[in-house]
Amino acid sequence: MKLREALKMGIGITFVAEIISIIWEILLRNVIEPDMTNHILQIQQDSMIQNNPDISMEKVHKKITTIKKHNALYILSMLSLINYLFVGFIISLVGGLVMSKKQNL
């Protein structure tokens, strides 16, 4: 197997797996458990108040708003896709190098 074929196959498999993962996340957040995000934010808010009892509610609301902005599904999906494609590239590169080395012997 050539290195180019190994990279195509590895990145392709990683891409398909991540698309399935994104579809699952969309189903989980919108159909199966639509209140999951609010529950997680409530737990984070309670944790902030418990760890720092002197914090004002205004600061808590600001932090929760910031978390909501950065926790949007499309942002998390894109970051996850980029991370998985990078890891898939590295793994398929190493595998392709090993397989192409054996072929040359």
C-alpha cells in the first residue's frame, strides 16, 4: 500500500466516523435530551457559586453567557471535526509509513 492510499483511507474513515458522531450529537441535544445543555449550565453555575460564594450574580450570568456562546453545537462540531481529522491524518501517516517501508524490503 502506498502512503498516499493510506492517507486517503485513514482520513476518509476518520471523516465518516466524525460525521456519524456529529449526527449523534445533534440527535442527542435536539431530540433525545433537549434540556441537557441547560442542565449542564445549571451544574456549572452551582459549582461556580459553591467554589466562590462571594461572586456576584452578575458575574455568574456573564460567565454562563460566555459559556453558552462557546458551547454552540456548530462551533463544537467544527472543532471536533478538525481535531479528529488531524489525529486521523497522523495515525494514517504512521500506518502508511510502516506499510510502505515493509513493501520496499
